Amino acid sequence: MGGKAMQIRRVAIDTHPENTAFLLREGNGYSPEQFQALRKIEIGNGSVSILATLAIVDDNCLLEPGQIGLGEQAFRRLGLPEGSEVTFRQAPVPPSLELVRRKIDGDTLDDAAIAAIIRDIAAYRYSPMEIGAFLVACAGFMTTQETLALTRAMADAGRQMQWPAELVVDKHCIGGIPGNRTSMIVVPIIAAHGLTMPKTSSRAITSPSGTADTMEVLAAVDLPEDRLVEVVRQEHAVLAWGGRVNLSPADDVLISVERPLRIDTFEQMVASILSKKLAAGSTHLVVDIPVGPSAKVRSRREAIRLRKLFEYVGTKLGLVLDVVFTDGSQPIGRGIGPVLEARDVMAVLRGDPDAPEDLRDRSLLLAGHVLEFDPALEGGQGYARACELLESGAALAAMERLIDAQGRRATTLQPGEHRHEVRSHQFGTITAIDCHLIARIARLAGAPMDKGAGIDLLRKVGDTVRPEDVLYRIHAHSDTGLHYARDLAEGDSGYTITP
Amino acid sequence: MGGKAMQIRRVAIDTHPENTAFLLREGNGYSPEQFQALRKIEIGNGSVSILATLAIVDDNCLLEPGQIGLGEQAFRRLGLPEGSEVTFRQAPVPPSLELVRRKIDGDTLDDAAIAAIIRDIAAYRYSPMEIGAFLVACAGFMTTQETLALTRAMADAGRQMQWPAELVVDKHCIGGIPGNRTSMIVVPIIAAHGLTMPKTSSRAITSPSGTADTMEVLAAVDLPEDRLVEVVRQEHAVLAWGGRVNLSPADDVLISVERPLRIDTFEQMVASILSKKLAAGSTHLVVDIPVGPSAKVRSRREAIRLRKLFEYVGTKLGLVLDVVFTDGSQPIGRGIGPVLEARDVMAVLRGDPDAPEDLRDRSLLLAGHVLEFDPALEGGQGYARACELLESGAALAAMERLIDAQGRRATTLQPGEHRHEVRSHQFGTITAIDCHLIARIARLAGAPMDKGAGIDLLRKVGDTVRPEDVLYRIHAHSDTGLHYARDLAEGDSGYTITP
């Protein structure tokens, strides 16, 4: 690699997600000008190497001359023991950056070019700035062919899980609707029927709860891959956190930049979802696209464009797709936040008379679509079969087995004990509930980190209200959380009430 | 700012250009989930604050509970003494990022929107990733009106230098041509004439030398502002490094992202150059646009588009502009690299018979254009006056005074003692020299960090050569540098020789 040999020293500083290396300013023979060029370095021993940002240290409590310090993240990624000899040099510019520049200049990229970019991104050779440049250039315009190439490249950058079943089904909602925890009802229904459905989900990043956060109220979701495979072998299904199995390393890197920039184009969405499903070994997929004024997709025209893109890319990659449009005009269920959502899910599975009907209906609709993939089932019988499995208690039993197999949580978590009720100020009918605003209020209350924090919706669209009627109740585990959430909600409840 | 009070501790780690803060993982009462949200924080005491990236420390040699560590860059920028009480919180998202998202979505931004973005960039509120997103979105398309707004916003983000003269002239080359050190000849000519020309220049970032690097071979260029003003008062001129006076903080931040991404659109170029000239207090500006197959501008058509953009934006902002197209088909002068270029400059000023003619001619042409700004000079007399000032020795005398005023370098620097001659392999005439490749070879040899490293061109376009004739000589201070440069040059000399 060039440069003189240095000894690795582990430095107990965590700069996740960036790799950082540390070097004493004095005693290693580098001039200030040389340090300027050494902002980003490649460190290795000829067989393994990583890229890292270099920090210059003036205090020898951390390092001695002749040592190169590695922060915890960098030390882990390089994987060599302390004291190993390595060399380092100014990080070479990944050649695929030239292709990103062509994309910025307005060129269309071919499959090989996109594959080269994605390989370098998955290998952590791009800085967040460079990833952002690629994503923004793609947001400018991206052909259907480029989207297909991107999806394939992202799937190829990871490895593919294999299952001992020909039919491996999945169901994915594009998100944006608070409380929409249908997966936790669909999965046990499908498992009870006997199809294989290894569902991995994300944790919330910008929403008040992800399926993984809500499932975690009931059972362990952070399963190592062998445990996950074992649960699926035994129960046909799993409801686990996908972050642990690292299915699509390129997607994980891209998402870390898409989120803060809030880049959420249809092309990126399709590539991200389908590449993960391919990596998870799915063969058949139901995609749920909620359409509504405060949903991700706001009109039927947009929904059709997105459906066509899903179908084109999915089919080219060998997936059987069923894209379903659903009502995205308001939150689903009553609870928003992990504990409150888990309560709703179990109420539906148990068949409680006061279980939220909209969550039950939506789950049955989607489970019906998934069941239609079963060639043994007569066409059109999916929905009826889903109702049967739910009403008979078979789905509940499957869920209880799944919870036990993943590891049941020892204690029952409760909704946050700090509460505030948001009330109507007028007579009228509720005509809209703003999904964005409700999500923000629930997050301010502490969801998803505080499992019991969130919102309990007591009134939904179509209900008539009078002054002082409670619209919803905010739950928090801390006074501060309740205070922030209440301030936002009292400024704007998110409810439209028409006299 | 919220959060509990912490004491500042200075941590002797330099993470320039990023601000970094350090916090112990244990003992401050934060959960892993909270640390996840605290990747980027705002630290302050109510009257001053900075943004920083948070690194988590597991070793209490650096910090104790109740302390927040600040890296050297962050400590300097916050400007509070060690032990001061501060609080911190998750960094708020700058509201102007919403405008960047609109630009990514294809909107045209108005003046107020661009001003808001630039204010936040100049205040270090954007991450490199966010700056990259803005720049790439602008590279996608940018209207003339947006370019004007960007230039004005960048100039307004800094402060404007004031000079006790009505006419403050400057001359700027858009770059890309190795050896093109005309400023170091134009400035003494203009100073000898008596016009005010406070020239600040950049150091090389991607080229083998910037004017500041070459001038530094002869004199100090890193002048504090009061010294710089003093030199101009005394000598009418200066040849200083612009980085010290921080004229356009927004431009400095943008450039730190443009360079690695190699974003070099005409719109960014015009905004960057003209905002800096406005901040420097210039009233009249000659812009030199070299046109050639390996220059930044490759055709006359492109050159005209760029000239029109300069003229539109410059005139709207009250600058008097004279845009000159020059021959950019090959390097200028013989030496490439600080010491070799300084040698050429002084040879021209002294009137040495073997001084490079092209450097002399180009300097006189540009000096002539600058002198035409002088209302006291009869129209068309600029060039003749420039020749007169050079030939009489008045320009040399002005340069010697300038060197003394800035601080003459005590020792004379020599070209690198490791040498390699690149030779012709054939009979023929030199028809082209690749500016890019020559620049890369010179940089590999060690320029601009090693002042004596670089290339001495012994043959130029139009010369006839025979096998074994020396085309150029590579100079380096180290064997390694010579080795890298020689390898590249022996693979491709950069010379096109036509039989």
C-alpha cells in the first residue's frame, strides 16, 4: 500500500457510521501539507483494507508515534488484532465516481456503470457527500431501465437467503400511514395457512413506530441469522428486525443518506424495496400503496405510475407481484406508538369486540391477496380463507407460537403514564386526519424510543363530535415529552372538523 | 437550548474541516437510542453556539462525566474558555433544507430562497452531504436569474473590503492552464502605473501550483488583514493568499465540496469568482478565459456562453467587466510548479533574453486590458503602456518593493535535485501538449507541497524534434515523487508529435 508500517491501536471512540483513524501530529514525520492531503485514507495490510477519515491527535494519552489509532467502528470493520502492522495512504478516488459525474452531467447510465457505482457504495468507498450527489443526480431523472439496473445491482451487492420452499411470500407497505401494523396480523394468518413468510421489517426512522419496534413489545426481534432461520423452519414465518441480517448493504448505505435528505422518489423506493425482497429470498410479493392527501402517494394517477414501475422491475427480476391500492386518508387503528399498536394488533387477533375494525379489515384484505398466491387455493377464495383463519383463532395461536419461538418478552409494557387529552372545540363531523402531523406529535411524545409513548385516537374520520369531546389521548413516559407533544397538538390537532 | 449543563473540555484532536464533540458513553445518563438521535448536535450557552458531529468515547483518559469534549476545530469556532458551562441538543434541521428539496424536485428558486440557503451554508449549518445535494441539484439546471441571486447571496454572506480609491482593478483567470502565472507580472505592471490592485489568490487544490504558492517562493503570502491593507496602502498592490482574509465564507464552504465532486459548472464558476471580487472591493475586472482542447473551456461557442453569463451577472452587481479569450492550447511558460514558475516570472520581469515569450506576451496583453480601465489613459494605449512599464524596469522595481513589503523569503529555493528527462521517440513537430496530463505529472512529482518539484518544459507546440531530444525535465525532492511522475510520463508524455 506504500508508506511506512504502523501498528494498529484501538481507540475507544465511536464515530458510527463513519470510520475514523487517529494519528499523532508530531513524531511520525508528516508535514502540515501532507496531513491536508491525508483527510481520507486507506489502511490495510495487503489482504484487507478499509477507508477512514483521519483525525490528527495532539495528546499522547491516546497514541504513540508509530501507531495508527482506529475508532471502534473502523477497528471492527478492518478486523485485525491490536498491534498488527498496517500501512496507509491517501485514499484512492473510486473510479466509479467518474460515472456519477456523467450522471450529474445528464447522461443515462448503462447496467455496468450502475453496478460499478453500487459495488463501490456497498464497499463503503463513497463518502456521504458522494452518495448524496449520486442520489440527487438520480432524483433529477432516472429511466425505467436505470431503475431496473439499480435494483439488480443492489440485490447483487448482498447475498440471497434461501428457503426450503418453492413459494416464499411477502407483503410490503410503502409506509406513511401511522398505526398501519397489518403485517403483525397478516403474518400469523399466512403462517396458520402454512405458506412460508419470513418477514423482516425495519425500525422506525422518521415514523412513530416500525413493525420491528411494535413486535418488540411482545417478543425479541433482534435475531441472529441462524435463530431467524430456525424460527422460520419451525413456524413457517418470522417477524424480525431486518437490520440484523444485513440483506442489502448497498440499500443500508443509500438509506443513511436518503433519510436526512428526504429523497423519496418512486425510483429509489422501488429499487430499495424490491432489492431487499430479492435478497430475502421472496418469490411472491403483495405491495400495499396507501393513497391519500397526507400519504406518500397523493393521487390515483401517481399510484398507477408507481404500480407500473413496481410491476416492470419486479417482473424483470422474476418476482410475482400483486400491487394493491388502499385508503390512505387517515391513520389505521387507534394506537400510534409501539405499545399502543401492539395492543390493537392483539385485540384484532383475539377477536375482541372493540378491536379496531379498520385495522382488521385492512389486514384481512391484504392477507387475502397473499393467500391468492397459493396455487392450492381456488381463485377468489383468499379473503374468505383469511377470515376463517382469523375467526377460528388459528391466527392468534400462530402468533403466540411465533412470540414464543422468537422469545417472549418477560414483562408487559404499559402505555406512558403521563397523559394529555386533546379535545374538540366545536360541533361537527371529522372529515380528515393529517397523517404527518399525528406522526410528529407521537414522535415528540417519545415514540418509538419510549415504547409506551404515542397517541390513542378515540375519534376517526366520519365521527361527529361536540365541544370538549376527546379526539385523542397523548401518552408519554416523561413530562418533557408530553409537554412538547401537547404544545404541537394544541396549536394544530391535525383533525379537520366540518360543521 | 435544553438539556443539562455540561462543562467544556478541550480535546486535542483535530478533525478539520468538521467540528467534532466528544461525550462519554457511560455516566451521562444517555441510552444507546438517544445517542443514535444525537449524531449531530448544537452546543452553546445561549449567546454563541456551533454545530458538531458527536463521537462517543469509552475511555476516560479524554473526558469525565459532566464534560463535553470539543475537538480543536470546534473549540476554536465556539470560542468559549475551557470549563465554560454549555448545553447541547440534537441539531435542528436548517429550515432552508426544504428549499434545497424543492430545487431537487425541479423548482426554480427565487432570490430570498437562495439567500436563505447561502446564509445557512456560510454559518456551517449544512453537512457536506447537504451541500453536495444543493450543488448537484444546481448542476442539473440553473437559470441566469438564479446565478445572479447566488452570486449576490454569496457576496452578502461575507463582508466587503473597502479601499481608499475609486478604481479598484483586478484580473482573474478561470484556470486550467499549467504555468499560467501572469498575475505575478500583471500586478507589478499595474502597481508601477499607480492603479490600486489588491490581488488575493488561492493556493493550488487540483493544480500543480496556485499564484499564492508561487509567490510564496519569493515572499510571505499568508498576511493578516491589517498587514495586507498596509501593503496595499504603501504599494497600491499586494499578491497575497486569499484564504487568510476569509472574504467569502459561503464560497469557501461550497468549494470544499465542489472540489472532491469536481462540480465545475459555468454557473458555479461565475458565482464563485464574482462574489469573491465583490467582497474584495473590486470595481473593474478583466476575466481571462483560456480556450483549448484540454482547457476548462473547449470551444469558442462555450466561451461565448460563459462570457455572456459573466457580463450579465457582473453588470447587475455593479462591476465593470472585460472578458478576454486567450489561447489555452498548451501550458504557458516553461516551469510548472512553484520554484520553476517563480524563476520564469522573475526572468520576464528582469527582461532576460531567454525569458519565456508566451508568458511575457500573455501578461502584457492582460495588463493592457487592465490599464484600459484607467480613464486618464487614452483609449487603446493600455498595451503600449504595459510594454513601457515592463521594459523600463519599473515593473521589476515594483515587484521588488512588493516582495519586501510582504516579507522577502530569506533563502532562495532551488528546483528539486531528483531529475528525470522525458525524451521524444520520433521525428516530427509538436502539435499539442495535454494540460491535464502535464498537471498530473507535476503533482505526482510533489508540486505544490514540495516547492521545487514540477516540470521544466524544454519544447513547446510548433517545435520540431528528433528521437532522444528532451521534451521536458521532471524535478522532485524525493525518489518516490520522481518515481511516480516518471512512470506516468513514460506511459504517456502528454505530447502529440506529428511526423
